[in-house]
Amino acid sequence: MTPVAIITGASSGIGAELARVFASNGHALVLVARREARLKTVAAELESAGATIPLVLPIDLSKRDAVARIALALEVRALQPQFVVNNAGFGLHGPAAERDRDELLSMVDLNMRALTDLSLAFVASLARHRGGILNVASVAGFLPAPASAVYYAGKAYVISFSEALYRELKPMGVRVTTLCPGPVHTEFQARAGVTSKKTTMFHVPALRVAEQGYQGLMRGKRMVIPGFANKALTLLPRVMPRSWLLAAAGKRQRSRLTSSAPRR
């Protein structure tokens, strides 16, 4: 059985950079996302750089049978997960009551349910290969945010779940690291309906985020927050009144909205 690293949302952005970082460190990869053509482009790039040809699985992780399909694809190829990287996700901005509920619930399915399913599905294999789980959350998970309520709440779930899982799986030799980036210029922002591409002290390039996430996972770190400003931001809930945070975060989110959010 060949050990592999499963990377979701690997067709672009942080996910593609994570694929490049894992490949450059000698890992065999399984790349999962909806867009087959984009996945094949990433896979071809990695192959041309000398990496083992990744297995490409064009699967919609928001579907209830997604993890079963991944497991079957690995089994028939004699592959066993050593690392699981839960990067797939999307955000939606705007007042929750004004968004399409089906779209919001699809975000919940992808950002939380699928992440939970994949985190737990292969624990025995991860323990066997002394591997681990890298769950991509966000500094958003430390804050409340009117005009982005469901997304921020979802990232709070990812942080809480992953930190608890870190403690539960540690005796089995399974590492669990939560990666909490701040703003990163990727397609994710366009999908969420954010137009501004202004670089601030909170922005960290996607490649650096991926590198720090990988290094943190290999070292068994519980959490990785790229960028000093982002680390400082996560401390605000401990010192600022909740009402101030709500007002400030709501104002920030409203300033980033567009009239509609393009689909990816």
C-alpha cells in the first residue's frame, strides 16, 4: 500500500500551493476538487517538476457520498492516506437573511460537514503511517462578523473541532494542525463577492501560507497563524468588548461587498 497525501480544494489558491509544497517534499498526492481541468493542470505542472503523477479526483465534496467515493478510489489503487489536508471551502458575504439559503447550506456542507467527515474517515490509516491532518480555518474563526455570519461561524467550528481532535488523536501518533490564514489574494475572494485587492499588513502570499502550514504539520504544531498582524488580530476577542468587535467586523465586511458573488 502506497501512502498518500489527500489535498482538497487543490485546483487553485492555497490548495494548489499546498500541493506544490507537499510534492516538493516527496509526497505522493491525491488532488480533490470539482474542476477536473484545473486539477489536471496542477497535476501536469507537478509532474513536469519531477513529482510523482498525482491522482486527480474531480469530486464535489459538498455531496454526501464524496468521502465514500474518495475511499473507493484509493482502495482500488492500493493507496492509503498518510495526510489529509482539508482546504476546500468557500465564503459568502452579505446579511444571512438576504442570501440564498440553499447556497448558505451548501457552504455549511463543504466548510464543516465534509471537513469533519474527511478528518475522521481515515484515522486508522493516518495512525498506521504516523501522519496527520491539516485543517484550513481562518483568523475569521476568532471573530463574529455581521454580513458574513455563516462563514465566520463555520471557521470557528473548524478551529474548535480541530483543536479538540489534536488532543484526541495525539496519543495515536496522529498530528492535527489548524492553519489560520488572514486575507490571501486568490479566487476565493471573488467567489465570496469581495472586490478589493488592496494589500494590507494582514495579507500573506498563498505560497508562504502553504509553506508555514506544511512545516507546522510536520512539527506537530496545534495551530499555525501566518503573519504577525494576523496573530495579533486573534488576540482582540480577549481584550475588546464583544459589542465593539461586532460593530467593527460588521463595518469591515459591509465595505467589502459587491452586489453579487460570482460562482466558481
